[in-house]
Amino acid sequence: MELTRRTLMAGGALLGAGRLSAATGGAPDWARLPALFGLKKGLLYMNAANIAPAPVSVVREYLRQAEDFHANPSFPNREVYKTLAETVRGAAARYVKADAEEIAILRNTSEANNVIAHGVRLKAGDEVLITAHNHPSNSDSWKLRAEQAGAAVVTAAVPVNARTPGEMFDSVAKHVTAKTRVIAVSHFTNITGLLYPVRELAELAAKHGAWMHVDGAQSFGWMNLNLHALGVDSFSGSMHKWPMGPVESGILYVRRERIEQVTPLIVSHGYWTDDGHGIRRFEIVGQRDDARLRGMEKTFEFLEGLGAAAIEARAREVATNLRAALGKVAGAEVRGSGEASVSGPVIKVNFPGKDLKALDARLWERHKLAGAMTPRGDVSGLRLSPHIYNTADDIEGVVAALRDSA
């Protein structure tokens, strides 16, 4: 569907219908959703795990705010950002079902992961438990911190073909010892799309007096999250992935009673004031692009209009349909079981015996199929991460591209 002024104007109606459907139990009109994005015609975009496009309305609001900022960067004109930051904080808290005073506004998941890795207190002899599929910002950061503290990092293997949450839980739990001070995992892995049972792991961490940190880069935005119910100590998320928001904007959640136990990663003007306490201590980092706050505000309006539960249901539906279609492609080996309890909208499909780098290049050159790829090893394959804006035609296009190129 081509983007037109008429479909853009219909965006407000879609969001209104989303709010109504969320309240009455109905579903948003997903067929109208793609028209609200500016993806180029002919692009088969399946890479939300890396960057998801923002709705045109969000992009325009951000650019409009940036233009205003640079037209008048005076202190009086920038007062608006103090209020805007609190609006965004509240919207983020509602979306993940936490308290506003537990949400810090940062640049992305990597920054938030590092705040925790370098801010949680460790001592010689302590152990930090991570997994082999943690993102580097949630593994290498801990390795550096452990080296500085004289602590050790223990890495749990990932059961790539896990079919139950119990298998995922056991793969981590068997490494917990009396020395474990931190358990840090990816909620939903970016490598194979496996979903960790973080609530159960958080309960385990609490029993051992350990800190439970969750990298939510691949769950924040599409999952209907309740951070209080999950019981984690901290959680990180980026706006530019599944929330479909502006780049260089993200959140860090820290459970209220844990906030004062984390030392800020950066200290700048304002730290030795009232702002140096509570959740805002992690935001005192010098000048940033305040205009992105407007983009974040509009993104949360967009998400709330559709409804978190509806978004998760739609994301899972699209993923299920793509997984089923991939299973019918000759030579394709779809990784994982697809069971909802251990999977989501990140799908790894391997083509044994094929040069995956060459295949990935052909898919782009011939069909403009944009995904990601792991060239070798036990998790080799193409990574496809569809989202709520992807259609049945997109799935048919992916299948046709693979049949032509593989």
C-alpha cells in the first residue's frame, strides 16, 4: 500500500479505533497499518530485531521538534523538555506496567545495560552469571566490570532447540552458586529468538540475594510486559527496535528499592542536587538531543492506541504465519519449535550446505529482502524478524525470494 496524504490523515482514525478496540475487546484494523509507515515500495523489511521503522507521524513530529530546538535554543524555549520528559516517563511506565519513578530515559539498551553492569556493586570472589547468547552490551560489559572488581563471569550455554521454559530455566539455574551476585540475561535472544522465563529466574535470583538484570531489547515493544509481575531488579529497552520509535532513545527500569544501590555511569551538572537522587540520577549525562523526547511521546501514543495486548497478539500471528511458510521452502531448516512459551517474532532459518553470505547477498540484490545473517556455527542461518506492519503479501514475497535464491 503506497503512502499518501489521505492514508496519513487516516492515521488518527486508526489510533482512535485502536483505543476503542483495546477498551471493548476488538482488534485494530491491521490492514490499514502499513500505510502509516514510510517503507519504500518493493522493500521486504524483516529486521525489526535490529531497527524497526517509525511511523511517518512520529518521524515528522521529531523533525518538527528538532527544527524548533535549533531555531530557538534559548533556555526559555527549552523549558518544555522538563515537562515532556515527565510525560514520556509516565507513558513508558504505563506501557511496561511499572512506576514512573522507576523509569530512566536513556539512549538505548546498550547504555542502560552498561549503567547496571558498571553501577551494581561487586567485590572480589563474586560471580556474574550470563548466557552465551547475551548481547555484547550485556556480556562484555560484565566481563570488564568483573575484571575491575576481581569477580568472575560464568557463561551458561543456550539450549538452541529448547521446547519448554523449563529447559531455558535449567540451563541458567544449574550455574547458580552461593557466589552468584548477578544474573543477567536477554529476555528474548537476538540470535535465535528464544524466550527466557525471566519471572522464574527473578525468583531464583531473589532466593540467592542476587541482582536480576534483563536485557529487553528484543521484548520491549512487542510483548505485553508487566515488569512488576516479572519481579526483575532492572530492565533495559530501546525505542528504535520493536517499539518503532526514534533512534537513540530508550529506557532503563530499576525497581524502586534498588535505585540507590546503583552508581550512575556518568556524572554531570546537576548531580549534587535533588536530581542526583532517585531514577533521574541516570539521566544526568550532559546535553542530548531533547527533540527525541517528542518522538518518544508520539511513539507511546501510537503504541497505546493499538494496545499492548493487541500488539503482542499481532506480532505472534505474523511470526507464526512466516514460520509456517518457511517450513514449506525446500532445503529450509527452521530453528526452534515455535512454541509460544519459548519463541516470538525472531525466526532463524538455516540452509545446510549453502553459502549463507552469498545467499544473503542474492536475496538483497534480487528481491530487496532485508534481514540478518549468522554465517556459521551452531546458530547459523538467516534471521527474519517481522513485525505488526508486515503483511501476508510480505510473507509470500519472502517465500518467493528464498525459492528463487536458495
